[in-house]
Amino acid sequence: MVPEDELDDSRAFLTGSLPLRLEANEGVAGALLEMQRYGLELDYLMRYSDLVGGVTAGDVLAVTGQLLDPEAYALAIAGPEVPDGVMLAP
């Protein structure tokens, strides 16, 4: 399940950070490289906000289902040992 508020936050981050990524020549070059690599049209950057805004929770689940293999999942936790009885903030 993809919570709608998390999806909204992700959409806002992606659309809001695009202008910042394009402020330097390196960012512009990176964007052009991605457009070339993935065969995106020249108006991609103009359509970016609409494309990101159109992503649904179903889209996220469909792509993760294709790319992530639950049989190959591994979880690693690092940090100091927590004493018994101590609750960590969620």
C-alpha cells in the first residue's frame, strides 16, 4: 500500500527540486543526458510536473512489483545496541 500523503510528498519533492537541479551547468547536462539515454522528447522538462503529478499509487505498486524481488530482500540494521526496555521513537 502506498499512503497518499507520502505519494503527495514525493511528488512535491520531485517537482520542487527540478529547478534547483537545473541551476548549474552540471544539472542541465545531466538532464540532457537522461533525456538522450531514455529517448525522452525535447519537451520533457516542460511536461515533467504533469508527468510526476500523474503518478498514482497503483503505478508505484506496479513498478515495484516488476523491479523488487521479495525473495531477494535483505534488511540490515546498524547502530548502537538499544538497552532492554528502551522505546525508540517511530
